[in-house]
Amino acid sequence: MVSLIYLCPPENNIKMPFNIIRFIVPALVSLVFSALIPLRGFGQDKAPGTDTAKPDRFNLHFQTTYVYQYKPAFAADYSGPNSLKTEEERDNSVTATLFLGIRLWKGAELYINPEIAGGSGLSGAYGMAASTNGETFRVGDPSPTLYLARGYLKQTISLDHGKDTLYADGANQLQTSYSDHSLSFYLGKFSLGDLFDNNAYATGPKTSFLNWCLMNNGAWDYAANLRGYTLSFTTVLQWDNMTYKAALATLPKVANGEDLNTNLGQEYSLNAEATRAYKLHKKDGHLRLLGYYNNGDMGNYKEAINAFMRPNIIATRQYGRDKYGFGLNFDQQLSDVLGIFGRAGWNDGKNETWCFTEADRTISAGLSINGARWKRKDDNIGVAVIVNGLSKDHEEYLALGGLGFQLGDGRLNYANETVAECYYSFKPVATGIWLSLDYQFALNPGYNSDRGPVNVFSFRAHVEL
């Protein structure tokens, strides 16, 4: 997506961990603006003589998230153009988002999200499939930039007069009731991760795990531009405890590209998911099955290997190439304080990774504990492990010195990439502020046993209103 405005001059890196004025100022401006508006129940009416709230006409919410990361130096036998840097690194990132919701007519809701993002992941988010900061992507200019993250229309149609479920006011959610038998349509710009591959305990880098492969299934090469958004038409059918989703979405014109290709005759992505909600010993659980198919101007690993002494995937690109894969996802509450979760994913790995991250196989599992036992019910501890792998063609391509849009050490002594992450999220007061400490330990970064291990320490501050 083309940036609308640059708020400060570009800079190659952010070296001082607390020199973040240029990041915080735009976020504080948004925060002050938001604080001037009564956010809860904004625009809400009540029926005369009753305490029953009618559906909201509009609402406004805000979030900002700051992440500081520190990586000590680590050992490596060699490095390449897309390697995780071996020297000590410090990096910052910040995002700030306004969430505006407007009810247009019966069942119709419009959501608009202007967003500011700036900063950089460690080594520019190169060198690991399981990159360590989900708040950053491979954006070349780390300067804070204003852009439209989301702008979409949602239309919900009740299919009968069955049981209604009340959805509370929140970011991109007007307070309203939907039938448990309903059909919803989403049209516009948003992230497929907003609707697909959700999980109760691995909810995203703003509040839970920071790693890319814990915020989404690493083997799901989901349609998105370099900031994670796409243009899509998505349908959601809710029928009692089953949810069915299907999406047609646009792909970027080039791998990890900024501009989306709206010519669906050239490139497109199809995604489908079925979710079963259930109770196990009266505790909530969910099981999800995801499938996707991408078709576009992709390069082929095997063709690149056969055609060049040092393979070049870009030189083999042609329209009509595809990538498909599947994912499983579950979460299960075990008690009032403990829940577990896991994901597994696979894609065919024949053609190049196009959108998300260079993983063709992935499995992750973890647990989440809230602080009720030590009288901190809004605090949370998370622990998880990720194991990523590559297809044979993808492995051989990197071993011969080929470069992906994210990986490329020049050589490769292949081993599964393994990352363990743990965090503690602390809510100091009864408002929308969370402070977190996070630690990640990575073996075989970039699938290379000749590099690492790597330690990453992170601090996160998150505010939402």
C-alpha cells in the first residue's frame, strides 16, 4: 500500500533504545485525540424506560504498541545477504491505530483504521522464518508512516429468529446482537489474519506472543502486502457451534511487495476454514481446519536450481504458478487459569514463498496462565515452542546460495528451525495498559545449524482504549 505521508526523514536503523521521540509523538497525538471522545458506548442509545442498550450507531477505539528488542552477539560460521546479523543489535518498533466503526443500515457496518507504524525488526526481519517481532514486517524505511490499514464493509444477515449472541463494543466491533444462524460478508481492505486462524491464547503480538509463527500458522502463506493487509471478499456462515469461512483475496505484484495486484485474472488467493466450538468438561475449546490456494507470478525452486549455478528464483517467475497448503489450529481451556493451544501447517513448497514467511512445515504448541492464583487476574504468562521446516526443493535452493525474500545465508547446513518463547504480561492499573517482558531462544536460525543459537530479550508497552 502506498504510504500517505512520511512523518520524519528515513534512517537506516534505530540505535538508541530510548531515543524514541519520533515514534511516540504521533502515537501520543492519536491518544490525546481519542481520549477527548467517550469511547465506551459512543453513539449508543437506550430504549425509553429500559436499561437495554440498542445497537451502537458508531464507536471509536485506539491502540498503540511499543516494542524494544535486544539481541546479544552470537556465533556463526558464515553469513549471507539475508542472514540474521551476528553482532549485538537493539531495535524499536511502534504502531498506533484508530478504529472507527459506523452502522450504516440494518446489519451493515463500516470500519476504517488509519495506522502509524515505524521501526524495524532485528536485522530488518531477515534471517529467521520465525521472526521475533510480529509488530514489524520487512519494510525498508523504518520512519513512522501513516497509511490506511483497514477500510471495509461488513453486512450480516440473520437466517432465522433463533438464539442471539451479544457482541460487546470493541475495536472493529460495534455492540450488537447476531443470530447464531447468520451469514456475514466482508468487502474491502483488511488482514486475513483478522478472520482466519484465530486462537484464544496466541492472539497476536500486541498482547500475547511476539513471534510471527505464534501469531499465525507459519506455513500459511496468507495473501497480504508487506504490511500484512489485502483486498478481499470474505463470507462467514455461523450455524450453532460451527463457523465456515471463505475468502477471495488479492496477492502482491511481487513477493513481499507493497502494491496489490487487483487483476484477478493474473493473481489471486482462495482461503477456506471450518471451526468447531465445543465443551470439554464444561470448558471452552475450538478446533479449526484451514486450507488455502495461491496462484500468481511465482518462481520455481527446482527450475532455479537446474538453470543457474547460483540459483535465482526471481528469474524463473511466470504467471499460473501456484502454492497450496493446510493448517490445523486448536485451543482448549483446562481451568479458570490455564489454557493450552497448538497449530500445525504444511504447504507444497515447490514454488516460492510469496507473502508471509519462509516456512513449508510448522508445528507449535503452548500454554497460557492468568494471574488469578496470585491475585493478578489481568496478568498473563505464556510459554510456547515452534518447530519450522522446509521442503526439499526449498532447502536445496538455499543450500546452493539462493535467496528468498527473507532467507539466504549463502550456504546451508540444514536443520529444523526451533524457537521457544515465554512472556509475562503485567497490567499495572485497571485501565487499558499492559507492560510485558519477553524472552525468545532460537536454535538453527534460518534452518542453519552452522549459526546460533540466538537469544532475544524484549520489552513491550501496549495501550488500548
